[in-house]
Amino acid sequence: MRRSSRLFEIIQILRAADAPVTAEMLAQKLEVSVRTVYRDIAALQAQRTPIEGEAGVGYLMRRGYDLPPLNFDAEEVEALWVGLSMLARTGDSTLQEAAKRICRKIEGLRASPDWLQVAPWGAPVDDPAKGCIPVVNYREAIRGERKLRLTYVSSQDVRSERVVRPVALIYHIECTMLVAWCELRNGFRHFRTDRVWACEMVDDHFCGQGQPLREIWQEQNQWGSPAEAH
């Protein structure tokens, strides 16, 4: 979690608390060290955020503190709420957590249109405990232009290993598909992430090639469908 997001989370936790919250409790919720919490609290207090308390006792937010409003009208907030809620369908656990953080920020502005509900049915969550490869791994590789070595099982139950240059992710209702330049086939391929048995970043980059490859793929209009995945 970025520091700016973490500072916001601390404010939200303290605003909602009815009793002092210790640094240890904050550290556990934010998944950081107690020392990091101390530094974050000090930074917020330096910004004149009305946090009272001290190390070893706990912290409270002085009543009446509020956050500045965002410049969203009612329909824009509703669009954000529905769009963020629909991330539950992607199976991408890290994007879902990010969506929850943003929704809490909307709630903090007392603007949450919670009467707009989105059914959560969709792709299964990428749970590593169930042998699923977290989608965040693919996103990191795309951003960093890092090659991936995949062990993949096709719809015909054929297993193969290949090195690919990942360029995009397509979120379908029932699955997520990785778009990549396959070095084995020398062309673009679409891989259902729920058929990837193993995935690792290799010590090889394709720096500067990501955007050109993505543009070529888009020009070829190769969006594909889950049924056409390789």
C-alpha cells in the first residue's frame, strides 16, 4: 500500500473508532511495522491532522474532523460505485482490495450510493491457497515489461511451457485472459489465467516493446473470447 493511501486509511480507522487505537492494532490492520505507524502518525500530526494520543497508550481522532470533498457530482459517484463494485466479478483479488479502499473513501465523504448493488457472480477469486496465480503477477510483469515463463494447459488438456511477453489483460465475466506475444509460436496468444499452472518472471525484459506490441495487437483487433483461448 502506498504511503498516501496508508495515511488515509489511518485517518479512516481513527475516525470510526470509539476508543483509542494502539499502534500495534493499526500496524496489524495495515500490514506494516509498528515503527512505520509511528512515522505515519507523526507525519499526519505535522500536517495538523487532529490526532491525539501517544505511543503505548493509543490514538484518537478529535471529533469534527472531516476530509475535503472531491469534485464529483451525484451521477459520477454512482458510476464510480457501480464500476468499483463490478471488480468483484474479475477474480483479481488485489484490484478488489483497491476498490474496497476507494469505496471507503467515498463512504468517508458520506456520498455512498449503497442502494446501487452489483451481483458478485463472475470469475473465481485468484486465491493462491487454491493453486491460483494472483493476477497482480501479470499486471506487474506488464508494467515492468518483464517476460514470463508459463506452464499452460489448453482447452484440449495439452500442457506446454513457453516464454511470453505480456502486454494486456482482458477481464471477461467468467475469467481473466492474458494477452502476450508468445516466443514459442512467434505471435500473439490469449491465455486464460485459470489454466496457468505455473508462472514466473524470468531475468529478461522487453523494455520499450510493450506499447508497440500492444498497438499492433489492438490494430489486429484480436480481442478473442474465452472459448478461443490457446
